[in-house]
Amino acid sequence: MLTWKKNTPMHTPLVARCLRGLETVVAAEVLGSKLGAVTELRHREVHFRTRQSVPSLRTADDVFLLAAEGPDVGTTRHTLRDLVALAELTDTDRLLSVRRGARASARDITGVEVSASFLGRRTFTRYDVEDVVGQALARRLGLPYHARRKGTAPPPGCCGWRLTLDGTRATLMLRVDDRPLHRRPYKQHTIAGTLHPPLAAAMAELAGIRPGDRVLDPCCGAGTLLIEAALARPGARFHGFDLSPASVTAARANAGDLPVRVRRGDAGRLPLPDACVDRVLCNPPWGAQVQAQGLIAVDPARWWTELRRVLAVDGTAVLLLPDIEDLATALRHDFTPAHVQRLRLAGAQVFLVCLVPTPSASPARGRPCGASAPGPPEAIDPAGQASA
Ligand SMILES: C[S@@+](CC[C@H](N)C(=O)[O-])C[C@H]1O[C@@H](n2cnc3c(N)ncnc32)[C@H](O)[C@@H]1O
């Protein structure tokens, strides 16, 4: 006998969905912003309650109103119909009114779309789950259902529902915003291997950027890390380099009026003085999608040597590394890991690491910014454009 739990009108619990591994970072954002109380951490979910208006979290992929919960329906197709009960339990009028009162646009809802996911092997697909729940919700709301299995984008005005099966529970949620939160309005220009903005926001958060800090991304791509950091900490100064002219163009366009300066340059020979950078944020081109170019393609150790050279003695580097072996390389270059976190990103394992210079091995201890410029200043003109 299935038992289902319905949310009462007095409390509308919220669910922030995030990358696997970022749950504690999202919980810290909820708590740090004094938005409310975290009630539970689950696989890729942070459950919380707030008395304030529904928050826009930077480290979460999305924020949902919790609609209804019940037991997981199991692994076989014939029990999928049990999910109809979740849709029937949902107080759709109240949830849609909370959603209207939050941030979603005031325009009329034109349809229903559902995105489903589950853990473990099943004899059905996510589209089968979406169709069962979507058709039930559409019937209740008297609206058309837009099936995602067609591969076409839902028409404007569709309200987005989310259904998860985690092996124990079935959870139905309603997206607060019209669009997923991870789709940032600033990101109009992109490049291969560009970073997921909530992960960039989490990395910026972990860096502990202070007012006045000089923040560097030596391989900045479309600028996601620097832009997320600048939005969160506008009192710091942000500098990006990239060897690819297309990346430089994309990062400048995305950054718009933010205090982010992007120049063309090789991360293997940065035109910066020793020890002048307080924080480094970077996902270097070590992955399958983006290959290292220039000096670091010939000698990857140069990337680490330059990072160590420009980072201040009390600095921190927050990096996304594809391989745990990269930590050994970091140790060889006189970095000490202060934090290591395993994440899953697009189905692959990656490591989020915070590195600090190993104290006894500082090569440029205390040298003030601007004291020397061992890189080739002639490679960068004063306007920040490549002269070669
Ligand atoms: C993984 S992407 C960075 C993505 C970036 N974080 C974003 O969100 O768009 C790596 C970047 O390193 C750049 N790159 C490759 N070799 C480089 C080098 N020697 N110096 C500087 N940038 C380099 C690539 O052009 C690419 O933009």
C-alpha cells in the first residue's frame, strides 16, 4: 500500500538541485545568505525552508518548490502508473500561485513540461516517467503537455516540473523560474569546454575572495569563473588570459561592464610580476574537450611553475582538475592541498581543489606587486590586446 506525503499550505519546502558533490557548498550558500534552514541533504539536492521570498542561489543548478513525495515506484515499467498519485496529490493552484509570487514571469502558463531522472537500473526510460507524470499534471491543469522525448525545446510559457526517483523516494517539484537558474543571462558567447556557471560560482565561493584582491584566471575561456566571482565579490579586481583570440572575444563580451580585464596571453609565460595574485580560479585545458596550446602544450609543467610564481605567499588557487594525479604534480610544485572534493560533471569525475603555497618553499616571498615582470611584457600592449 503506497503512502503519499502532501505539503501543507503553511510551509512550502524548497529544493535546490546541484552537481553531485556540491551539496554542502549549496547548503553553505543557503545558510550563509541567512535565507533559511537546511532540512536535508540528498543526492544532488539540498532541502530547505525559508520565510523570505524564494532565493536565487548561484551555486545551485535550479530551485524548486517541493510538490509531493512518495515511495520510489521500483525498477519495472508496470508500477510507473503509481506516479499519477503524486500529480493528483499536488496542490497545483497553491504552488503556481507561490511561483507567480516569486520570480517567474507574470505571463500565463501555456503548458506543462517534466524532466525526470532516476538512480539505478530500470526497465523504463526517463521519457516514460516524464510522460506518465506530465500527462497527469496536464489533465489536472487543463493544459497541453510538451513531451521532451521529441527533442524539441518546450514552447515559451511552459511550467517546468521535475521528478526524481532515488531508490527510496519519488519526489515531484515545480521549478520556480521560467528558465533553469544555471542558464545565466550574461553567457551569450561560449567556447568548447566552457564551465558550468554554478560550479564556477562554487569555486569563486571557495576561494574566499576579499575586497581589493587580485584574482587571476590564466586560461579564462569564455570568462565564466571571473564573471561569477565578479558578480559575487564586486570589490576585487579580475584578470583573465587566454591564448585563443575567440576565447578572449567571448570573455570580453560576456563580462560586459564588470571589472574583468581579459587579455591574450600564454599561461606558460604570464606577463605578471611574481607573487602579485591573491586568488587563482581556473579549469586548465587538460581535459578531452580542450587541448593545451602554446608553451604549456610543449611543457605542461610551465603552467604549474607560472601559477606558483605569480601567486602571493598567502594566496589560494581553486582549480578544477580531471585527474587525482594532478595533485601529485601540484605537490611537486610546492603547493599544499587545503581542500579536495570529488565532483561529477557531465558524467565524468573531476576534482575541485584548493591549493595554497607550501610555506617553506615560497620562491617570491613578500615581493610586492609590480616589482618585476619576468614574462614578456612586449607580448601584451597597454590596451590589453596581443601585439603579435
Ligand atoms: C577548459 S577551457 C576554460 C573554460 C573557461 N573556464 C570557461 O568557463 O569558459 C581552457 C582554456 O584554456 C585555453 N588555453 C589553452 N592553452 C592555453 C595557454 N597556453 N595559455 C592560455 N590559455 C590557454 C583554451 O583556449 C581554453 O579557452
